[in-house]
Amino acid sequence: MGKYIMALDEGTTSARCIIYDKDGTEVSVRQREFKQYYPHDGWVEQDAMEIWSTQMAVAQGALLQANLTYRDIEAIGITNQRETTIVWDRETGEPVGPAIVWQCRRTADYAKQLQDEGYEAMIREKTGLIIDAYFSATKLRWILEHVPGLRARAERGEVLFGTVETWLIWKMTGGRTHKTDYSNAARTMMFNIRTLDWDEELLALFDIPRAMLPKPVPCSYHFGETIPELFGGGIPITGAAGDQQAALFGEACFNKGQVKSTYGTGNFLLLNTGEEPVFSSSGLLTTIAWGLDGKVSYALEGSAFVCGAAVQWLRDEMKLLTNSSESEAVARSVDSSDGVTVVPALTGLGAPYWNPAARGAILGIKRSTSRAHVVRATLESLAFQNEDLLAAMEKDLGRKITELKVDGGACKNDLLMQFQADISDVRLIRHHSIESTSLGAAYFAGLTTGYYHSTEDIIANKSVDRVFEPGITEEERAVRLDAWHKAVRAVNYLTEI
């Protein structure tokens, strides 16, 4: 048995590799950003070969940093940005075009057409999802329509589709494994979350050939071994899950009713609903949390498209920050946002609004408004978005959520976490390791091989760093939320005129 687990965390803006010991302690970490492409308004693309090469570079670098070889690694677990759509040639392994990223809105008109034609109820019943350009099906259909001759090749099985984990597994196994895990399959809008298979009615609707689709399997599963050229010898790949489901697992939210919030590129709130799917009436998604030990767990999910990406926008486009980590200090340099409200709808509004046409806005600007006020208001907007998701979840559950586990890069920001506790009137728990996404992938991989005997081993690994308790009055909370909701209404109104 190897001493360590390798977690590959292929995110929206960077690839990371973290090597963990059995206690869930980081032994080495390597991370590298890769390029984002914005060819038109609302379009977001990536280079699938750059995703592959960047992920392998950080994996090899993490081994070197820790002075380890493939023999020291028990298994590999993979977690990934979800919904991002890649199509490649089965023989050459070359992508047929750019990867279309989950944030991309190019298929919003087609999604609206499907809604107008009355497919919403059928798609929700089968997939748990609303109709939106966010998901893979409309993106895959667009690729098949815009690359000449591709659909015919797809019907012959000459080209393959995959979300990012499928692409990485296929490449790492030298083309021997074309599989996806249930949690990623559930985000494509082609997968029936009850039958655990691709849905023929949906494939016919989107005109997608089944021959190009990967085989769906549980998250804790033996996917194959890496080719020796990558690490000097084969390493088993035994876990895969979409980033948000992996984070739910990494936060040890194994029981029905437990909730986590991940502050990543977007913000994602997931609630474990147990072995039965719960369908939302409040704009949330129903999804598969994971497949494990012959059982499937489901989750309610709320997603805001822009979270950490808003801080990157302040840094890269607005030049208000030199690095993302200084955002807290800049925000603390003022006592409040002084009436400024930011709606960070840079790629539309996600749950519970689902307005792909929405664009961002800064409201309440005065002559005295400074850089620090805008930065502070942007951080607060992340908490406001999360509160909208919590409120929708509470409406579906019919009860108050009192405790929230947090992870992701932005949860290191104490100002943001305290504001979240205040505005949501909830107790926030931050663990010492906030890398729950990669930990979840490692835990899935370790459970497959017996490195971990049960989820009890995982619970034993968790330790609390800090708890944030709410500290403002109901009146103050109501005033702040009213200002936020007025700002969102203004943004939604502007898309109608």
C-alpha cells in the first residue's frame, strides 16, 4: 500500500495537484493558472490541451517537491470544473476545437427556445436541472452543429465527448478508459438521475449520438492506471467527482441535512438530501452528490456564477488590486461600503434568478466613493449571493438553516466570513483545511482501494479552525438585504428594456 494519495484538482482558472497523507495533511502542492479566452461577449473558452499539459506539469512537480515516486502513491483522485465540454478525436487524441467552459452563454438563445417549447418539466424530472446554457448538452450540440462533418463522425464513434475528468482520465490511461462519474454526468442535462444512464429521449432532443458518450460509473471506482510515461510507472485512478460534490464529501457532509458552501470561481451551496432526490420550487437544482458503496446520494444545489472571479476582475480588468489576497486589507481600510452595492453578474445571474442576460452593476456611487468602498462592496456581494441561495434552500426545506460549513479560497477572508454569518444569521464553521474539493477527491480514491476503511476515518480527520457567529441586529440585516435585492431588481430590469 502506498503512503499517499494524489488529488488532481482541475479548476476553472488553474490546475492543482495536492499530495495528501492518511490524516488529510498536505505533503506537497503545485498550482498553475491557464489561459481563459473570451472571443465574444458572454463566450468563455479554454484550450483542452493546455488543461491536460498544465495538470500533468503540476502533478509531476508535486511528486518532485515531495521527493516521491509513483511507488509512493496509493491512488489518484480527480475533481474538476463541471459542465465544461470537450470533444476530441478518438485516434489522435486531439480536441476538435476549444473547450466550451461552464460559464459560457453562447447557447442561451437555444436554451430559451427549449423553455418556450415546453421542455422544462420533462428535463427537470429526468435530470433535476433547469434548462440553461450552463449545462453541457447545449454546448455539445453547438459543437456538433458548428464543426463541419462532426455529427457524422460522432455517430461512427470517431470522436468522443467528455467533461474535464473524462478528458483527463482518457489521456492519463492512454485512451483505454472513456468513463465519467455519476456526479459529473448529472451536470450534462443528458443524464437520468434515477436510472443512472444517458436518457434516450434527451439524446434525441439534443441530437447527440450515444456513441460519443462515456460510460457513467460511481465516484469511488477503479477507472484504470496511468500510462508509465507520465510518472515512471502506473498509478491507479480510483476516484472522480465534480468539484462541488467533492467539496461536499471533503467537508464530511455525509448525513442528510448537512450543508456546505464553496467560495471558488463561483459560489456553490450544496445540501445533502440523502438517497432520494428533492425537487426545488425555489430555483435550485437537484443533482447527484455521489455514488458510493452501491448507493447514490442526492443534493440540492444553488450556484452563483461569479464569486472569486469577481475579485479576479477587480485585480485584472479594473486594476483595483495588485493581487487577490490584498482584498481583505483594502476592504478593512473603510468602515463600510458606504451605500455602494455591487451586483457581480459578469456572466449572468445564476440561482435563484437564472437570468443569463443580466450584466454586472455598481450602484450607490457618490463623489466620496473610493476604491476601498468598491472592493468592500464586491466582497459583500459574494455573501449576498450566498444568502439568496440559503434563503431559497430554506424555503424548499421549510426550516431555518443554522449551520454552514465553508471551504474554497475566499473563505480565508475573515471579513467576508463574518459578513456572511451576519447577513445570513447562520453559524459558519471553517476547518483547518479549506481545500475540501481536493480532499473529497482523495477520499473517494482512498475508499476504493481500502486506504480508508470507511467514512468514519474521514470524519476523524476534520478539525475546526474558526467558528463565525452572527453579530448584527435583525433590523440592520433587513436594511442591507433590502438594498441588495433592490440592486438585483435593477439589474434584472435593465435586461428587459
